[in-house]
Amino acid sequence: MIVLVVGDNQILRRTHMTPFISSSEEVIVIDDTQATLADLEQYLYPSLFTFVAPVIHMKYALGTDTLETSLLKRLLASPTVFMFEEIEVPVSVVNAFKKAGAVVHTQEKIKRIQTQHDIFAVTDAITAADKKKRWFAYRDALSHHAIEAIVGILYWKVRDLSMKVPSEKKRYVKLYRDLLSAHARAWESGAPLELMIEKVVLSQ
């Protein structure tokens, strides 16, 4: 999953980043002086035997380095959250991230984004009480957003619930691992990712 937050207002940037940071037990902060974008490949996939996937917080790297399309796709397909914080980037970079399916927040377009379909509504696919509502939430999100962005939100929500609802942690750990396994099978077999994830959502 990829999150891109762009704006010269630090408070607004932090508002969009906090939900992802607070939902992970491990946040790795990297800036352009410590690593290049190519170095992010080492964080692509957590072990299937490890529940916690880190949030990789990359600061101010897109202005000094170029994110290749092939690497962008691999980062998007990963269960790890790759969060890019920028003060300003070219419109072409923002458009490339949006087209690929990343979650994008830009300061000058916050109001317009909020009036569009809320990608976070897909979390109902995890939390809704019955299977029909979970299926509807998942399919509704698919009609507006790329599957890679949706999967990233689902990973984030399951991790968040595992920490906020201790009594259900065992169930959410299993769900997280089921999502990881489905993701890996789709990657290896070429099966449609949206169908593999749907099976997991409906199996709860």
C-alpha cells in the first residue's frame, strides 16, 4: 500500500498520516539522506509468520529521486504501508500515484477529495455485522478504487482493530494472515487479487 501526503501545512499533513502511524507498532522513518527509493524494496513483504508489518515513512524523497513505475507497482502490491510525506511535488507525480491506486492527500484538493467516494468506507467489509453488508461495502469500494488501494486499507484496519480490541485479537491476527496468504497466492498464481481478497472478506 502507498500513501502520498503533500502540502506545506505540517498540521494538515500530520492529520492524514496519524491514522496509519497509530495503527502500527513499528514506524520506520527514512529521509532522502539515509536511503534511496530503490532501498524500499527490502520492506516489500513481511514474513507470513509475523503479524506486524511496519509503516515506512519516507520524507522528502520524491523531489530528489524518481520512483520507477515498476517499483511503484511492487510497493502498491505490498501489505507494508509506504507513506511518502512531501511539501511539494510535480503534478505529474501526484497523477502517477493516483492512477496507480495510491491513497493521495494534497493540501489544495482536500475538500474535493472529501466530496468523492470515501475509500475508508471499505473498512465495513471487515466490521459490518453480516455477510451481505460486508460484500456490498467491498464491491462498492471496488467500483471507485483500485484493488491495491483497497487491500492496503483492509490491512491497516485489521491491524488497528487487533490493537484496539484485545478480546478479538486472535481473530484479527488470523484474518490478517488470511489476507496475506490470499495476496501471496494471487501474486504467485496470477489469479485476480480482488476475488482472492473477496473470499477472505466473506469467510469471516
